[in-house]
Amino acid sequence: MSINRRQFIASGSAALAGAAAAQNASLPFLIGGQTQPLLAKGKVPRIVVCGGGWGGLTVSKYLRQLAPNAEVIMLERHSTFFSCPMSNKWLIDVVDTQFLTYEYLRVSERHGYRFIQCEILNIERDAKRVTTSLGWLDYDYLVLSPGIRYNYEAWFGNDRRAAEATKARFPSAYMPNAEHFALKRALHDFKGGEWVMNLPPPPQRCPPSPYERACLVAWWFKKHNIKGHITILDHKDGVRPIGLGFRTAFEELYKDIITYVPNAHVKEIDPFAKRIKTAAGDLKFDHAVLMAPHQAGDLAWKAGAIGNNAEGKPTGWAGVDPLMLNLKSDPNVYVIGDAVGLVSPQFLFYPKAGHVANQHGRIVAKYIAERIAGRTPKGELPDNLCYMLVNGEPREAIAVQFDYKINGEGIIEQTQLDDNVRRADLVREDFRWFARMVDDLFA
């Protein structure tokens, strides 16, 4: 019997599929394989939470409290949580590593949800399925808490070598936690010279924190008699938020160390020659904290959750209902934290901060619990609060608060209150705020 080309290809494909299945079947249980089911789905509603940052931890805890009959599974690639808030203080040894880290498994056992450490490979919203490095699992509701990604493509296009060199040698340390350790080593090993920090175009993760970091690096230079100079290259036309407070700190505390440059739009970066070109001028540096433009984290892209602008091009951020925080194209998929896209024509985006992610987690847990109970959820709004340490000795901080309301036209409005006077009592308030957040996330 002769076999034509189509039959040959079909038989070969079947053989390959059979071989793959056999190979997966022979894997040890804890290795698993992405073509195998990870957890069989029962009769109760299943909520899968993708990402274990401030938002993912919060929504998982509160879902167990508010929807006790639902199954809650949190998927996260790391075994240990590392807090970005307070990490600038950790860079200069104000707090230690233990202060910022918690074990995911211990936290999940305390609150009664399931934690699985794995890589999330794909999300099929049509099938309501998440594929991981350990296998796939189905969901009824999906919560995406993916944080951010660095849009190195905006700087380097398809030049992977330049992007990888920049990330490895000059990390911005806005994604935990290896980058933070690399930056801390760089700071503690720095012997002097030009230290460059750029700020990307808004929106970015924790908008005031690069200015805080510049102040604390400058304080470190002063304390350790390091002959270093810091240049802040800001994409914006001025310091904000807490602009007056930071500008005063630059002038009064670090006049001979910090130079602030506005409208410094990045045009070109050479991580090998240590050179950066901007619209405000070019610089050579000895070390740099290079912040590529921010976008919603990889998982939002894999889930097809990115919104489009008026021209039909991707915005880089999740296209959510501004009030309900579910995808406009899929009411059973919620996005919380930094990845959330446009929510208001007045202020555009919520601040991409841990406090907001925590608030989003609480809110979405209520929404899903109400829907499981057969009720229509009532919309809620977050708030935000940030404290920024600007001096190490004496310890002094400034702060900013954001409040939100819905106006008569149904638009979310933001009120911003800058506290520009640096003082010690704001440092104490900062530590009390963090203690409340830790208690809410982990206790």
C-alpha cells in the first residue's frame, strides 16, 4: 500500500503527539507538563489569581473570606514575596531583607487558598484555561495581577543583546527581587563618578519613588564620602508628584550632588559604551539606573487583555471597565494593580503603587463574591498614600495622598494633596502605614 504526502505528514504528526503524551506521562509528578491537567475542577466556582504581588495576595485573602465556598488558587513564579515599597530604604540599610520578604506558602496556608509556584505560559480566555509549566487548569473567574514589564523594544527594537545587557548591568529595580539585589550591590560597590537615573514617560510604577531613590543614593554618597554625582533625566517637564518637596530636598540637602534635568526624552542608549543620548543632551556614565518605558506585565499581553487607542494600536495597558475593573471584552476577567489602563479623562491612570494594588484586591474580591452570591456588585473606588524618605540623618520624609470620587457625569475624579515639608513624623507615619499593609496582606 502506498502512502501519499498528506498521509505521511498526518501519521508523523500523530506519532509526534503520541510521543509527547508518552513523554509527559513518564515525567515525575512534581515536574508535570503543560499538556497535562494541573488540578481537576470541582463543582464549586474556581477563581484563579495570576500573580502574587500586593494585589494578588490581597484578592486571594479576601476572596477566601468573602466567598468561602469558592476555590481560590494563586499562581506565582517566585516562592518568596519581596516588597518594592520600602525597598529604597533597604538599599541604604534603613531596613533589612527580612523586613521586606514573606513566604508565599506560609501565607496561603494561613488564609486558606491554594498557592502553586509555577510559570504561567498561556491564558485562553475562550476556553477559560490557564496553562502553566506544571499543567493547565480551568477557571470560572480570572484575576490578573501581572504588575509591569519594561518596554525595552521602545529603546532597542529587536536588539535583544542590548536589552539584556541593559537589564543585567543597569537594572531599574522596579520588578522584584533580583534587580534590587543587583542595584544594592552596585550602590555599595560604587567608588565615585557619574551616576545617571532616567525617568520614563508616564504612566510608570510608583511615580515619586525615583526621586526618593535619587535622594537616598545622594545621602549614601555624603555619608560614605563618595565623590559621586547624580544626574536625574526626567521625561516630564518638571518634578511631580510632591514637586516642591523634592526640589527643596535637591537644593537644600544635595545641591552639589544632584542635577535635575527636565524634558530629557531618551533618544538612544548604549549600555556597552555607557552612554545615553536625550533631547536635553548626552551623557557618559559610570553607573546608571535605566528605566525603560513601563507597560502592563507579560501576563496581560498573553491574556489578550491590552486595550487599544483610537487608532486601534495597543495602549500597553489593560482595557478595563474604569469602575468594575473587569475587561471590557470579558466580564469574568479582572485586572488589578499596576496593569490597569485608562480610568479617567481627568487624570488618566491610577498611580501604579502597592497601596492601589491592595485597594484593588479588596474591591475585586467583593465584586466576585457578590457575583457568586447572585447579586450585582456596587462599584467602589480606591485611594492612595505614599511616603518618600528624602534624608537619612536626620530621617525626614515628604508625602502625597490621592482621593477619588465619581462626579455627576459618571467620571472618576482625583484629588491630590502634596505634603512638601520634610519632617520626622512622616517617617514614623510611613512605618505605621507599612505595618498596616503587612498586617492586611499577611496576618
